[in-house]
Amino acid sequence: MSTVPAVAPATTAKPPRIFWFFAVIVFVHLLVPLAFTPWTFVWWGVPALIIGNFVFGSLGINLGYHRMLTHSAAKFPKPLERLWVIFGVCSLEGSPLWWVCTHRMHHQHSDDAGDPHSPKDDFYWGHMRWIYTADPRRQSLETYAKYVPDLMGDKFLRWLHRGEKWLFVWLAHVVLLTAAGFGLGFALFDTTNDALMFAAQWFLWVIVVRTVYVWHITWFVNSASHRWGYRNYETNDRSTNNWWVAILTNGEGWHNNHHAAPRACSQGHRWWEVDLTFTFVRALQVVGLAWDVAPVKVPAHLRDRKPPSEGPPPAEGAPPG
């Protein structure tokens, strides 16, 4: 959020919470158990969750917020760029400018004192507590001028950021999806009770469970992928390649690879490091809807420095996984 900055946990005074966002996080989490009652649990909710994660998590956060806006890893036609951004907004992870600013700060100070969300000393801090903890840095125009000057000129991104308008876009998507659930319910079922039950199931699985799922798998990249996993490269941080985070996020868990080559569109550097988000970009590239896709280029000093207990890293320019 533009008003949800973060600080390192090692401070003498306890930093204040952003209570409105803390309340939102708690409230949405409290709705999740309702999806598992006998009246609302449905097996079609699982594929709906997988599809929702790909649309809003992989295309919105992974591709739109992260690889496209933060690292300029690929370019797309303007309508698709806007669509990826809107999908990211619908994941309720903050304005694009706030998200990009935070992530660029993370890369500059990864696992050092200036890192907004290092789990080095406190796993829960790195996972989510930093999100609802106040930080004057993230309320400063100078911070945005320093970290996102290339995006400040984008009128659409500024519009989303100012006055927290991204929240209204998120709310509009909730209203539209909820209305779609009611419409499908009354179209598919003969009784009002069955139609309302379907609408409740739709709301809980397509919106609530999906939102919480995308939250945590995104946050696991910051926490788990800086704690557990293997390293292809001896980067100057604690980033790791975590296979289960990579599966959950469709490729974002190959985080040590990402820190070694931040601009590369592919985060899988070995043949078995599957990155479905990159696979989607490659498909768009084949049909002419993506270009300037950044290749894997790992600095020589990282390629030549073999991590302990690991085989040789892939050579520069090798086909990504």
C-alpha cells in the first residue's frame, strides 16, 4: 500500500501498525474457514483456485508487478500491460508504485538493514508483519523519486496510487465477480436456495480463498525463499531456490536465480526449474504479443563462484528451465 511501508525489525521502539490494513488482513483470513463448511465446500473450488492464482497471482503479481514493472523483463502491448496491472491490483497487495518501490529497495539492501522484509532475524517479519508496520520512508516522495522514477510519469499508475484508488479498483472486481456468481447461480439452478448456495461458494473460493492463497505464496518468496532451499549462485544475500514455493507461485520460488540475474524474465535457470509464468511469456512472444524479453545473464563473478555442495551453475546464455 502507499501507506503501508516497512522498517527493519531491529528497532528499540515498537513501530506502529497500519491498523486499517491489519484489520483487512485479519478479516479476510477469518472468512476462509467458511469455505470449508459442508454448505460451501466444493471440489470445483480447487481448479477455480488454481485458475484464479494463475490469473491474479502469476499474471498480476509475478508478471505485471514484478517482472514487467519492477525489472522491465518484457514488453507487451499497452492493453495487456494495463490488464496485468489490474490483475495485480485485484490481488490486494498494494498499489503498483508501492509494490515496485518496496521490491527495488529489497534488491538494493537484500538481507541488510535497509531491506524492507528480510526474514534473517524474524521469519514472521519477513513473511507478513512488515506489511502492516508503518515506516516514514514509504510516505516520502523522495523515496518514490529515488526508486521508481521511471514509473512516476505513468498517469495510470499515479492515478491508482493517489488517494488509494487501487482499493476502489479491487472493490469493483469483488462486486463484479460476486455479481457473476449470483448470475451463474440463478442461471444454473432452479431453486433460490441452490442459487444462493452456489453464489456463496463462488464468492468464498473465487475471491476469498484465492486472495489469501496469493497473499501467502507471494509472501513465501520473501520469507521461505530467504531461509530454505539450495543456491545456484553465491549472491551477497540469503536468497535460495525453494522448489515448493516455485510450484505454488508458478516460478517465483527460484529466488536465488532471480537475485543473481534480476532482470531475466525466466527465473528457472536449470532444465528442471520450471517457470510457468515465463512459459506464458514465451507463448505470447511466439504470437507477437511480447518482445524485448530479457535473457538470463548472470554476472561472471557469480557464475564462477560455485556454492557449497552444488554442481556448476549454468553457463550464461544457456536455455532457461
